[in-house]
Amino acid sequence: MTGQRVAAQEGVSRGARTAFWVVAALGPLAATIAWTWYGFAQFEAQTEQGKAVSAGTTMAGFAEVFGGIPLVLAHIIGLAVLMPLGWFAYRGRGVVGAVAAVVIASIIGIVIAQVLWAGELFELGIDNYNTYVP
């Protein structure tokens, strides 16, 4: 032995592994915020639909713009950050791990948002029968 350390895996960064797991650990928080925000947008559209109809307009599309787009962006940003980190940390397995981390974080976010919205996260919206029309 010449005293030189040989990397266990060629081209793998320990810092990238640490960064990957730190970002992946923050994923459920980000997903919970994104899904809850989506619920807020749907709730706002639902509660304001009656006023909008009275004024001769509609809230259709509001929740998709103010809730759906941020939700999609949160997932895209999560993948855009985790996939390169996964590649540098674990190569091909890391890319699959990045996709799995985003999916798992999103599922956790859905579950928590469902609890916060009393199980009505996907029931909210302008087509909900609880919409009051004066």
C-alpha cells in the first residue's frame, strides 16, 4: 500500500450525498405547503363563486392558476434539484431515488393536507355542492 486512499466509487461525491438527503428530507415540508396552498386556492374559489356568479362572472380557473401552477412548480423544482444531486451522489440509482423522493414527499404532503382540510382536499372547488349562490 502506498498510503493513498481509493474512493469506494469512482466519481461519487460525499457532499452531493449529504446535499441529496438534506434536500430530500425537506421535500415533505415543501410538498405539504404546496398541497395545502392548493387547498387554499380551491377553497377561495369555492367560497367566492357565489359572489362571482351574482356579478355575472365565475371563479373558474382561479384555483388552477393560484394553486395548481405552484403545486406543479414545486414538483418540478424538487426534481430539478434532486436529479442532479442524485446523479452526482449515486449515478443512475440517484436519479431513480430523486423521482422516488419527490413521489414519497408528495404523498406525505397529500396526507397531511387531507388531514388539515378534514378530508376534503379534492372535494374543494367551484363544483362543490356547498357553494352558496345568493
